[in-house]
Amino acid sequence: MRKRSTVHSAVTVVLLALSLVRCDEQALIDRFAGQQETKLAKEDIELLRAKNYPALLARFEPAHRQDPVLVDGLPKAADIFPADEPKNVKVIGYNAFVLKPLNAPSSTTYTLYFEYEFPKSWVIANVKMTAVNSDFFLQAMSVYPLKDSLERANAFTFANKPPLNFAMLVLALMIPVFIVVSLVAAIRTRIPKRKWLWIVFILLGLGRLAINWATGEITTAPLTLYLLGAGFSKDLYGPLVLWVGFPLGAILFWFRRRHWVASSPAEEFS
């Protein structure tokens, strides 16, 4: 009963954390996205939608305005937008990077992502700009279509998910429980010298096997260590990524524990 209760609690905590992340995404972006750069980026995108290329090119840095790749690419990007007016526009990503050279004025590079909702489609538009003093210059723009909103496409849901997703979820819940149980047992067990090394070893999971919950894509990173052997991450409006590590320390502890308890006198332990 205790073990079942622990697992149920772990599931509840994970689902609660995921729901809080999803609810707070837009609030976080709206809080930190600067109004000035957001307004300028929207103006840039509207110039692109209106196919006003001369006005848009004038907002790029002078060195980029004659770039043939940029000049030829703008019409292709503009054609991705439907002719309809968008039903909704929202900022779904924001990043600001400050550079302070020793012998030059500081600059800030802003990267903003917008999601445009149209009656029958969605479009993601990315704008990268640099601010030096009070002057803003465009660095790059990109546009690509979507079949659905990122929020729905990357939502954490159990519907229509293959067995592998559920297997990874079970492992991500059970491995930390197994490690914690092993840790408690190790603390209560008389272990030969360097007991603290065993405790550290037990706490870590070896390697990383990760799954993108939305796409089912599997990635690996064998030469990594993770506390409690499992975890998850989720970027704003991005997919949930679950990962697990192999609890080698916890497994070896249980193999060694029987020998320690059965054959070692108490005075040899510390």
C-alpha cells in the first residue's frame, strides 16, 4: 500500500507541475517581453505581409540590405502568409542577449517568435533584431507554416500516444522512487568505508534516454549523470521531453547489501 501511494503521489505532482507550466506560459512571456521591441517586430512582420519590401529592407542593417539571399527570400517568406487577416497574434517566444564589448557601445540582440492564427492555418514568424543605443536594426526574419497551434500540437495529453510514451512515463516515475527507497536503505545499512560515495552513487542515474512526448522522437546521451535518474523539461509552448537514466548505483547497492549484512562484523563499518 505504501508503494502504491507513493507512485500515485508522484503522478499527481508531475501532472500538477505540467498544468502549471502550461497555464503560466503566456503570462511569463507577456511579463518579460519588452513592449518596444515587440511593437517593432510586429511592424516588421506586417511590412512583410503587405509585401512592402523596400520599407522592410530599410529596417535591416545597412550591410544586409543588398544581400541577394535576403532580397530573394523575403517574397518567399511573404507568400507563406494566407491572404486572410489573422484571428489572433501572440508572442510565443522571447530572448534578449546583452553584449558589452570593451571598446565599443553595448548592444542587445532580441529574438521574438509570434504565432499567427488564421481561419484555416497557423504561421510562426521569427524576428531577430539588435539595439545599439536607441537604434534598432533587423538581423533576420523567418516564417514557416503550421497545421495547428503550438499549444495544441505540443500539449501534454494521453490521447493517441503509442505504448513507448507510456513506458517512458512509468520509468520516469518509478526510477526516482526506486532510487529514494535505495537511498533510505543505504543510510540505514552498515556499509564499509566511504559510505558517502555509495550514497552519491545511488542518487545518480547514468546516461540519458529521452522522448519527445509530442513526436515520440527518442534521443540518447550516454555520458551524462542525472540526480534521481529521471526528469522532464518543457520550453514555453514547446513539447514535453521526458528522460530517464539507468540507476546503476542503486542496483549495485542491492547486490552488495546482502553480502555486507551477512558477512561483515559491525566494527568494520562506519
